[in-house]
Amino acid sequence: MHRRAFLALSLSVPFAGCLEYFTEENGEEITGPGDVEIVWHDLVRDDPGTEDERVALWGAVRNVGERTLSYIEIRATFFDAEGEELESVIENVDEDVSSGAEWAFEVEFPHYGERAAAVETYELEPATGL
């Protein structure tokens, strides 16, 4: 795969959402997707049509809020051609992402071969922590 080629060809696709605060049992605040914008994303296949076929999502998110975020989570849900959910996978970063900064992510579908070949579409959901 050529990551830089995908970066150059990618389109900006903002992810709309309202900023909401949730408090987990440990007292950490988790916000809704309002502070995070998905700047671009793309479905990438390696070795299509083989038992080694692999599927991954590449993308980038931007902190569009005014505060530094200490946690960003991307949940990718993969679907087959009939719209049936195949798998849901979470990728995250546990480092400070300042206002305006971007973070590249890769979410890999956890199966290979025929199961990976069945992936047709996906949904992305961002979440953040302060």
C-alpha cells in the first residue's frame, strides 16, 4: 500500500455532530463527536481475491474544538453488500491532540480472505475525551 498516495487523493468529509459531555464511572469526561472532524477516509484492500486479502480504513481526524484532547476514539463498523454488520472495531490515540491538530488513523478489519472480501461499506463514529 502507498499511504502517501492515498493521502494526496483523499477528499475532506466532515463528520457533523453536537458536542455532548458524558461522565464515566472513573470521572473522566468523554465528549460527543462535535470536537472531532473526520477530514478524510478511504477503504483500502491488500491482496484482493486471495486468502491473504486484507481490508483496512485509512483516515485522519482533526481537533476542531478549542481544548486539547487527551483521547480520540474512532469506531469503524464494517458491513457486507446486504447491509449486515460484519464487525465493529475501535482505534484510539491516548496522547494530547491540540486544537487544530490532525491525527492519522488506520482501522484494520480483523479477518482475512473471504471474510475480508465480504466488506462492502463502513461507518465511522468519533468520540473524544478531555
